[in-house]
Amino acid sequence: MNPNLAAFLYLVSGVLFILALRGLSSPATSRAGNRYGMIGMTIAVVTTLVSSQVWPGLDIITVFLIVLALGIGGGIGGVVAKRVPMTSMPQLVAAFHSLVGMAAVLVAFAALYSPDNYGIGTPGHLHAQSLIEMGLGVIIGAITFSGSIIAFAKLNGNMSGSPILLPARHLINIAIASVIVLLLVIFIASGGDALWAFWLATLLSFGIGITLIIPIGGADMPVVVSMLNSYSGWAAAGIGFTLQNTALIITGSLVGSSGAILSYIMCKGMNRSFISVILGGFGADAGDAAAAGGAREARPVKQGSADDAAFIMKNAGSVIIVPGYGMAVSQAQHALREMADFLKEEGVKVSYAIHPVAGRMPGHMNVLLAEASVPYDEVFELEDINSAFSQTDVVFVIGANDVTNPAAKTDKASPIYGMPILEVDKAKTVLFVKRGMSSGYAGVDNELFFRDNTMMLFGDAKKVTEEIVKAFGH
Ligand code: NAP
């Protein structure tokens, strides 16, 4: 293929990737965004294959192997993506990132051992720039791979979500990182001859990926997954320079920067500094708090039935619905929309309040509400709706906990202190739908359950909501 045409097609795919990100920023345009991304990726893959310098000489077996690899990878990806429940999305993303990291490592090794195929010199005589790109690509790729595997295991319950705090872990990490940098310098100074340094740097990078992620608690894992997503993007961009592939440089940079922005948004939503997340240990407090929760005194709470909830909401002027992780677990969004439809028919003003870190990943609640065809103009972000709670009759909190916990504002010792919350307690009545008195993800008690204007509706979120709909006489 003419190199100018290839460059043009890479540019087209880059523009499509940017449109994809733009589309994914709102539920209304997310499907179109996904389609742009798929078309862009198809153009990029086909262009790479057709413009490959070795393409004209490819034998039928190699073509067959490429098509087979695409079929197996695409097939597994399609099936897994279709089957995975929304609540397991963070671990799926972690698993996919590990593959991106490993791909970066393998490409770097392939380029090192057969540089002539990549146009970056001959064995032992590689361009210095390529050596730097390869070195950075392999280090970031290896950290991404092993770090993502640990993140997957923690999120998937294969290993404890509590932080595993090695003694002197910061010193160990600094020591390993220094040795990796030293090995990289030796490798580059040798003109690519010191293969042992490259191998050793790779192995140590796999190791530091583990020691960096193991001390981080489950509560911070989604931030870590997003950070690893960012790393995998930078690794891909680094390899893109080695391969002189514009599409890979553009895609890698987009993934790298969007992952970094997402990590920042999550940290801001939880009022945690990025550095404190990376240094780990947050889940330790959560674990302690959860353990303390087991010994908590039995305080009386006001408990209501679905009939009580139906009566209160039917007679309200306004209801704000606050969904959280429990709604996602029980898949209550469709029943919830039915309930809201009925209330609207009765003349009740219904809105939805979304906290930026409700659920287990950014946008988790928006996706579920969109799936149930909740109108977008009824859904509000925290800063747009917080002032409305004080003029609201009823707040229906369904499977949310931490995002409403006033301890975030009042208790300096609480691990969630400083996190912005939805100020549901300012409403006249607060209905809490949850199965029992358990704490949320951060493992801290919620004082709101014991307030006079709170009524607990114990049960599975979907079941309770369906009972309320039934109680409406539907
Ligand atoms: P949450 O604080 O984890 O609370 C969820 C509540 O849902 C639990 O207290 C649980 O109580 C209840 N529940 C679970 N299954 C249920 C079911 N089937 N039916 C009814 N209730 C059920 O959730 P959240 O308020 O959405 O807060 C999210 C938490 O995740 C925050 O701590 C946030 O910092 C953290 N986080 C989120 C993100 C993100 O990007 N979204 C990222 C990192 C961390 P019972 O067991 O008593 O039912």
C-alpha cells in the first residue's frame, strides 16, 4: 500500500477514536461512540496488515495464522463481553489490560531479536531512540501485566481484597525501581548488546508490578485499574514509536491520557489524593471498620414495609431516587423505572441523583438507568441536585450507602472523610432499601439508618421495588 494512503487511513482511524471517546461521554451517544471505535479499529488493523512491508511475501500459512489469531481473540472477547455482568466490569477491564501489557512486552522482545523486520537496525546495531522506546515499552508493559493480574485477583475474590503490607515496602519499591533504571541505562549504552540487562529489567518490572499493587486495598482497586489502563496506553504509544505506527501512537496516547483523567476523577469523587491511593493501605482502615462493625451495638431502627413506602411516595410532591451498588447487584433498574413511571402518573416529581463514585466504576449508575430507558433529563449529577434535597419530600435510596454517609463530612477519623456526599438527610423522609445493616464498600457504619426521618426497607432491591409497584395496585 502507498505509504501516504496508509498514513491517511491511520489519521482517519485516529479521528474515529477521538469521536468514540466523545460519544462515550454521554449515555445518549455512547452506542454511536462504540461504533466509531469499532470502525476505527477495523480500519487500523486492516491498514496495518495491508501496508506491512512483509505483506507481499506472506505465505498462505502465515495469512491463515493471522486470521486464526484474529478469530480466536475477537471470538473470546465478544463472548466474554456479552456474558459479563455489569458488576464484574472492573475485573474484566483489569484482565484485558493485562493482555495489553503482555502484548507490549512481546512486541518489544520481537523487535529486539529481529529489528530488521521492524526497520530499526540490525541485531546489535539498533538505533538509540528505538532502544529507549523498547526499554520504556517493556518496563511499562510488564508492570501493567503483573499489576493487572493482581488487581483482577483482588476484584474477583481470588485473593483477599485487604492490603498486604510488606515491611519496608516503599524502600523495596524504590530499590527495585532504581535497579530497573540502571539496567535500562546499561542496555541503551551497550547499543542493545546487553540482552541480559533487558531480560533482567523485564523480570524486575513484572516483580514491581506485584509489589506496587499488593498493598492497595479493594476500595481503591477501581482507581488502580484505571491507572493501569493509563499505563497500558503509554506502553502501546511507546511501542508505536518503535514500530513507526501512527495509529498505535494515537490510540496509546488517547488511552493513556483518558485513563489518567478517569483516575483523577475517581480520586476527586472519593476525596483521596492520587499519591495516597498509589502508596496503598486505605482498605486496612476499611477492614478494621468492618471488623468493628461486627461488634456494633444493636440500636433500634425504624423499619417499614413496601406498602408503607408506596403510601409515603404516592402522597409526596417530589421524590429523588439515589441508586447505588445494591441496585446494580440486584438489577433493580427496570422495576425502579416502573415505580417512577407510576409516581409520575400520580403527579409526583421524580428525579435521580447520581454520585460520581456510586457503584463500582464511574458511570455505573448512568449505564444501568439508560438500559432501563430512564429519561436523561431526570438524571442529575451530585453538584446539580445536592441543593434540592432540602426541598424534597422523599428520598428513595436504593442499594446506596457510602455515597450518602454524613460521616464523610463530620467524622475526621472516618476513611471516607472529605468525600463529597449526596445530602439525602436534608429531605423530609429517607427510605433506605438494603438487605440488612451491613456497611458499604468502605466498611463504615452509616448514622443515617438510625435517624428519626429514616425508614429502612429491608430486602433485595429488585424484590422490594417490585413489591412497591404491586402495592401501587399495578
Ligand atoms: P456501597 O457503599 O458499597 O453500598 C452498597 C449497599 O448496597 C451495601 O450497604 C449493601 O447493604 C447494599 N446491597 C448489596 N446488595 C444488595 C441487594 N441485592 N439489594 C439491596 N441492597 C444491596 O455503594 P455506593 O453507595 O454505591 O458507594 C460506592 C462505593 O464504592 C464507595 O465507597 C466508593 O468510594 C467505592 N468506589 C466506587 C468507585 C466508582 O468508580 N464507582 C471506584 C472506587 C471505589 P446490604 O448488604 O445490607 O444489603
